[in-house]
Amino acid sequence: MKPYWFVGCIVLGLTIASVWPQNPAPIVVPAANAAAAPAAANPRPAAADPAVPYDSEAISRLLQEMQTTNAETLKKQEAALATLDELQKAAEELRIFSKRG
């Protein structure tokens, strides 16, 4: 009698698990005060000559700006790493001193 009870419970559990409702997909509602997204600035200005589809001066200026921004970001990251290294050393010293005393 016990094996039938056990098999019946397993079948009932599997049936309930297959019928159990799943969570619905999340509904994304845009904000009420959201204005229309501003048009993205065209990074490539219209060329005067149709044979040349790009402006090399504008591209070189953009590249220079990107390099400057990247250099500043790298400096900030290096400063943050130095601070983290100092904090790690201080934590290790504190751990050592707490074991001694």
C-alpha cells in the first residue's frame, strides 16, 4: 500500500508543478513625463564633395577628443587603484595587529 501512496504523491506533485502558473513577463511602462528622445547628433557631417563621404579634419578632432577623454579616465582609474591598494595594506596591517593584541 505504501508504494502506491508514494507513486500517487509523485504523480500528483508533477501534475501540480506542470499546471502551476509561471510568472508573467514584466511589463515596461514608459514614464509619464518622458519627452521624446532627442535626435542623436550626427557624428559625420554632410560632405561638400559627394566623392569624399567623410571630413578628415572632423574625424581627427573627434579622435583627439576621444584620446583625451580616455587619458583622463585612465588617470582616474590609476588614482582609484592606488587608493584601493593603500586601503588593502591598511586592512592587512589591522588584521596583523588585531591578532597580536
